[in-house]
Amino acid sequence: MYELLQKLHSWWAYLALLILVLAVVNALMGYVSKRNFESKDLRISLFAFIFSHIQLLLGLAVFFVSQKGFKAFGVEGAMKNPELRLTMLEHPLINIIAIALITIGWSKHKKALPELKFRKILFFYAAGLILILSRIPWSSWLG
């Protein structure tokens, strides 16, 4: 079960990151060009919101079944091991904060004036993206 969830979490991450980057770039281009927020922009932002939340749910499932996740909190010296600390604490905590920022951005853009929608999406989605990129276990992704 763990292996399936872990692979799904890893592969879904590529999709979620791709769509999140697309949403940030789209928001940046819309903000800089001062164009109207259209249904295409709404869909791009919505897909980034949905895909990132699915990624969070997959990550939480992996966290609770993994030996390097929730179960590692009782292991002596776990906090001294950088790889274990990343997977059991830093990666989940920072990514939960990142998804919260994306959620705030989605919520705030809905209430914003039309000329501020791109700015709300850009700020909160980009902050979430930066946090996510900072806590990806790159050694296991690229190695």
C-alpha cells in the first residue's frame, strides 16, 4: 500500500507543480499586462488549486503509513538525521502551509475587485510554490 501511495504522490507532484507554475506565470502575465481576469484564467487557477489539494491528500496518506513519516516521531535521534527530519517534519509542515496560502489566494481572488484578481493569485500562489519547491526531497526526485 505504501509503495503505491508513494509513487502516486511522486507522479502527481509533477502534474501539480506544472499546473501551479502555469497558474503563477499566467497570473504574472495578466498582472503585468493589466488584462481582464477571464474564464480561462479562472480555470487555470482553479486547476492549480484542485491539483495542489489532491497532492496534499496523497501526501498526508503517505505520511501516516510511512516509516519515515508519522511513525518516525518516536525514533531516537530522528531530528538529528536531516533526511528523516525532512520527511517527517519539514516537508509535511511547510507544504501544509503552502497549500493554506494557495487556498487563501483562491478565496481572496474571488472577493477581489476585477483589477486585483491577478495580484491575489500571483502573490499567494507564488508564495505557496516557493515553499513547496523549498521542501521537495530533491535527492530522491533526481537521484
